[in-house]
Amino acid sequence: MRRLDAIHAVYPQLERCVVVTIMGAVAAELQSIGHRPNFFYLQHAMGLASSMGLGIALSRPDLQVVVFDGDGSILMNLGALTTLARYHPANLVHVVFDNESLLSVGGFPTATSTGTDIAGIAAAAGIRRTETVRTMDTFTTAFTDALAANELTTLVAKVEAVGPAAFVTDLSLLENRYQFQRYFREHPAQD
Ligand SMILES: Cc1ncc(C[n+]2csc(CCOP(=O)(O)OP(=O)(O)O)c2C)c(N)n1
């Protein structure tokens, strides 16, 4: 399965979600399909996309939050999984695209290439809904089910280590930041 195809398959469902991605290839791929003001691409802070997603999910329980993480990123901050498990927000779907490499910085292999099981770690951390998928069909079904489940889910999608030729897009971090903040103001929580 290629990550770009996987994101394409679930893209229509992202319209009504708040989406936080890691930097690099996945951010460029999502933007290549179509940027929206409710999408934020977390630059530089590797390993913290799920932490940002957790903060949004807790402060805005009326919104559905989706995080697109990477294996290298979450492996740098495994404590994030224990914090997700502790607060267990029902409105957060945490997708880890596991290409077994640090693709965005040259493709060096990560520990998942030698057997580390991120869904297993997430389950051991206390996240009750976890799954690993390897095909487009199972990914699409698992993602759709996770959105409907109303329970914190860590979904690991094993993907090929391929990405776009360039990761720099014409959307600057500051522009994205102001746009994203404005989205929350324009969609206030209903009492
Ligand atoms: C703390 C920190 N260390 C290193 C980097 C450089 N860096 C940016 S993206 C990346 C690789 C991310 O790997 P992964 O999460 O597996 O995603 P992939 O690039 O494979 O899609 C690295 C090492 C960074 N941004 N922050």
C-alpha cells in the first residue's frame, strides 16, 4: 500500500475533521490532494503531532481529530502513547503510517524494520483500540470504523517507503498556523 493512495481513499472523510500531520512527505502528500483550513502540518517538532492532536481533542470534544503520524516520529516520543491512553479522548483517531524508515530525511531504517510493533506498544500503553493494516481495503475500512467508533484508536498502516520528490510546498508554517487558528474561531463549540 502506498501512503498517498491510502490518504486519497479517506480524503473525503477528512473534510469534517481537524487533521494534524507530521512534517515532510506526508504533509506534502496531503497538500497535493488538497489543503483545507482544518489541516495543520506540524513542522520540526518530530514526535509531537499526537500530543497536539490530544490537546485539540480534549479542548474541543465537539470536533473529530485525526493525526497522521510516522513510525520514526512516534518512536521518538513513545511517552505520547501513554499520555493518549491516560486521557483516552473519544474523538481522536491516531494513524501511524509505518514505512519502516525516516523517509523524509533520506530513508534510514527505523526499529519497525527489525520487528518493533507500534500497535503492540500502543496497546501495552493502554490504548484499547489498536490495529495494524497492510492493504488499501483494510485501511479504508479500519479508518472509517475508527471514526465511527467514538473511541481513541491507534491505527498502524504499513506502507511502502515512497513519497513525493519534494517536500517543500508553497504553504508557509505561519500562514498555516493563522489559518488553522481561524478555523477554530469560525467553528466555535455549540453549547
Ligand atoms: C526532533 C527532530 N529530529 C529530527 C528531525 C528531522 N526530521 C524531519 S522529518 C524526519 C523523519 C520522519 O520520519 P517518519 O516519522 O518515519 O516519517 P516519514 O518521513 O518516513 O514519512 C526527521 C528525522 C526533526 N524534524 N525533529
